[in-house]
Amino acid sequence: MVMEVEKEKEEVMVTPGEVLGYSSTLIPGKGAYLHNKTIHASLTGRRVIIPPSDSPHQKRSIVEVTGHKGHGAVPEPGSIVIARVTKVMAKMASADIMCVGTKSVKEKFSGVIRQQDVRATEIDKVDMHLSFRNGDIVKAFVLSLGDARAYYLSTAKNELGVVSAESIGGATMVPISYTEMQCPLTGQIEQRKVAKV
């Protein structure tokens, strides 16, 4: 039996939905999906065929699509992002944006949550150090492009705020109210601007 082409000689560019091959001879890999025994591209990029490994169970080659100069998701006003808090100051918190919606970003985007954008009520009473800590994962709304260095983010809705935080003891904390999270190991309660689940 003749094996699938070892390595493609020319670069083949494909677009989403394009047929890459059939499940009788190929296995879908990254950037590919199977529908009715036909393998299609799920993103724009270069088609790559990986020959089968030496494993007796794998007899078919894997077909993948590698992103064409991969541009990940880009934050824009109105989108919901997931970001990691990197620095908390008296009037604002800085964060690195990791995802826009459900898509991860490939470039580095910085965001800023200003004191007035933490919550919708009692804005003047917001204490940034009681709302966020370094390393917290927050769900936020992109307000605007902000300045040249960072996007302006808001957590001023119930469903926005800290979605994951680590306690001083190193455990993943459990939300117990809109303003508190608890360490499951020590039982210690820490203040946060918690996202409603």
C-alpha cells in the first residue's frame, strides 16, 4: 500500500470550509474538523500533512491547518474579555488581556480598569486593593481603546469581575458573595469585585 504523501512539496493555502481530504486516508488535526467523512479546514492557513507515527495503531496521516501569520482575536469596544490582573494601584488596575470572547489573543494587549469603572454604584467608595489582586482572572467589558498603551475595561455589571482568584494559601478561592471569596483550605475570606456566575 502506498503511504500518504510524506511531505507536501508546495505550500497549499486553504480557507475555512475547504475540503482537506477524507477520513478514509486522513485524520483531522489542529485547524481541521470532520463532517460526513470529509475533513474541512476550520481556519485560514497552510495545509500540513503529518505522516503516521511508528505506532501500530496509527496508519493514517494527520492533516492540519497552521494559521497564516496567525492573527488572534483583537479587543474592540463592546467586546467581553478575560484578563489577568498584573498591577493594582490606588486609582486603577492594570491587566493583560488573554481572551476576547472565547478566542485567545496571540499578541499582547494591555487593559486598565479605572476606579470609576469597577462597579455601577458607590463609585467613590471603591477601593482598588479590595476589588482586585495581582494574578486575579477577571471578566470585563471593553469600554474604549483608551490611550496608546491600554484599553479601558469595565467590571461595572453583576456578571463582570473576578472569575478566578488564588488565595494567599495558594488555593483557588470560591465566591461567597458579590464582594467576597473564600479560601477552601484555610476558610479565610478575601475581598474582591466578584463576577456573578
